[in-house]
Amino acid sequence: MAPSSSKADKKGAADAAAWMFNVVTSVGIIIVNKALMATYGFSYATTLTGMHFATTTLMTGVLRWLGYIQASHLPFPELLKFVLFANFSIVGMNVSLMWNSVGFYQIAKLTMIPVSCLLEVLFDKIRYSRDTKLSIGVVLLGVGVCTVTDVSVNAKGFIAAFIAVWSTSLQQYYVHYLQRKYSLNSFNLLGHTAPAQAATLLLLGPLLDYWLTNKRIDTYDYSAVSVMFIVVSCTIAVGTNLSQFICIGRFTAVTFQVLGHMKTILVLIMGFFFFGKDGLNLHVVLGMIIAVVGMIWYGNASSKPGGKERWSLSLPTSRPQKQSNLSESDEHDGKV
């Protein structure tokens, strides 16, 4: 009994550490990018994301050279599908923010959880308990109360949001799927996907940014401070990309989305601390409380027997032995 309890404690500590790593890097990059774009006018979001993946590619190359990343295989069709989903997600989110009101953009982001649930039900045969479904609803309600203000929609904005939601949900589902199917850990998967994303985004990014902003990146007036912010953004992005793969590998896309709204709450709180309390009112505070209660309820409900299970459980003896070496993708069959 003691060894089993010790193993559970270690897994819980590792899960918490992975999540904190993602929260810190995600909130950090939001703050840095806001300063870079709002203060220094670097509005080339797609190209900047390409720089992020180029830096991540450099990191994975160094780790492979040092022997920390072992050789692995990912079929080209799978890589191509992942890169298409991921790049449509990045471009779709940028275009959605440009063409929609902030309120509709936030509503579109909230729909990623139901879409991710649908993908898990269809492809992984996941069954959610009533409490798990209700807790997800409470999280969506709380975050909606916090963030959704003006809501207006137009045809092209709706199409952009639709593409962004589905491509983002598919990309996050695919992270979990590829790690499980091909026995890849987070570093291995990043080593395959980051170079392809860097190449495509650096090639297409300047064109897309010019289309969206009518500004050319080669005419940007670089300064020492703006370059420093770009370097900091790229450095933090390595941690953000890695921690996303680690978290989705350890949990699932749905759990990643639910817990991800904690970052929304933290960004709001930090905004109040750094930029004043103008937006801090009763309904925002109430929304934060509702969202946090929903997240706690989700964690409790989904961890209970029957809270989130596969329809048909595979026998433990049918698992490949090599899966036991993956600390980031264990315990995915049966209860997830």
C-alpha cells in the first residue's frame, strides 16, 4: 500500500510542477508580448510565433546533440496534419481577434472545451459523468462572466473564429494522440514539429502580418529594447511550447483547456495589480470565484471512478512494455 501511495504522491507532485511551469511561462509570455506590441509597436504576431518555434527548434537541436533527446519516428502524413492544424490555429486566432469584437472572441475561445470534449468522445470513446459535465459548465460560466463584455459578430469574423476553434482543438487533441500512439515524449514531439512550424510560419508570417496590419516587418524600426523584448519572448516561448506538450501528454486536451482558464484569471488579476483597478468590479470578481469553484469541482469529479472513462477498457496486459518508460504519457488507457 505504501509504495502505491508514494507513486501517486510523486505523480501528483509532477503533475502540479508541469502545470505551474505552463502557467508561469504562459502568463509571462502574455505580459512580454503585450509590452512588445502595445509599447513598441511590434504587431507582427504570426512572424513572432515563427521566431518562437525557430528558438524551440534550436533548443531541441542542442538537446539532441547533448544526447537528451533520443531518435524517434513520426510519419510524415501525421506531421503534416499536425502542422496544418497548429498553423491554422495560430493564424485563425490572430484573424479572429482582428475581425471580431473582444466579447465574441472570448466566447469562441470558451467553445474549445465542448469541441475538445466532442473529439474525445468521438475518437477516444471517452464518457463523462454528470458531475464532470456540470463542472465544465460552471468553469465556462465563470470565465464568461469575467471576460465577455460587448458581443457583436459578422460573417467573416464567425468563419475565422470557427476555423480557429476547431483547428486549436484538433491540434491539442493531436498532441495527446501522437504522444500516445508513437511513444513520443514532449521533447521528441517538439523535435519533430517545431522545425516544420518554424519554417512555414517564418515563410508565410510576414505576408500574413502585412495582410492583417498593412505593415511590413522589414520596415519596422528596431531598437535595443524592442530586440531585447523579442529575445525574451522567444526564450519564454520555448518553455511555453514544451510545457503545453508536457501538460497535454500528462492530462488530456480537455483538462488542459479547463485548467487553462486559470491563466485567464491570473492575467486578469495581474492586470489589476499592474494597470489599476478600473476593470475590477463585482461581476468580474464573481466570475473569477465561479470559475475557480468550477475548476476545483472538475478536478474532483474527473478523478473519481466513472468521472471520465473510456467506453471499452483495454486489458492491462495488452499494453506495450515500452510505454512504461514514458513518464509523461502513462495511465491513459482506462481512466484518463
